[in-house]
Amino acid sequence: MGNKITGIYHFPRDLKKFKDIPLFLGEHIAFAACKQEKTYASRVHVQMHSFILIQEGSKILHTKNGDVKISAGEGLSLKADHYTLSNIIADNAPYQAILLFLIIRL
């Protein structure tokens, strides 16, 4: 891909930095609609339990347990305090996803 990766994003907190991503951020829940036109990679720290539903394109998550590719119509849940390298693939079509973050206390 040729993209230089610097720093780390903490989601959902750092989603506020992206003006083109609609974000609802509550005390125990966050919701975002993400759309990207370019392929890129980023380091991400998932601060809350999350569910990612891919609407268009695909995403590859590189985790300590291996790589996971999710495509349009598929979803993935991640446990809170999870670190990953995320590749968004938008070569043939835009990437679009719904992100849901939750704090669950039992």
C-alpha cells in the first residue's frame, strides 16, 4: 500500500477529529458512520466494546491472533482495550461502515 503509519488512534474518542465522520458520543455508547474513498492503514486502540458493520468495500484487521478480512454485509465485534492495525481497502469502491461502541458493565 505504501502508506506510512504514524501514531495511534483511540476509538471512539479520536473519531471527533474527523469532520467528515458523523459521530454521536454518549457516556456509555458511541455511534459513527464512516465513509472513505482512499485505501489506507492505521493503528487503532479500541477503547470500548465495538461492532463494525461493513456496508461497502472491505477492511482487514491485523491482530495478535491473525488477520481478519470483513467485506460488505459482514460484521465484526472487538473487545474493549483491543489494539489492531486496520487496513481499509477502497480500490474498486468506496469503503463505508457503521461503527457502534458500548461500555457493558455486568
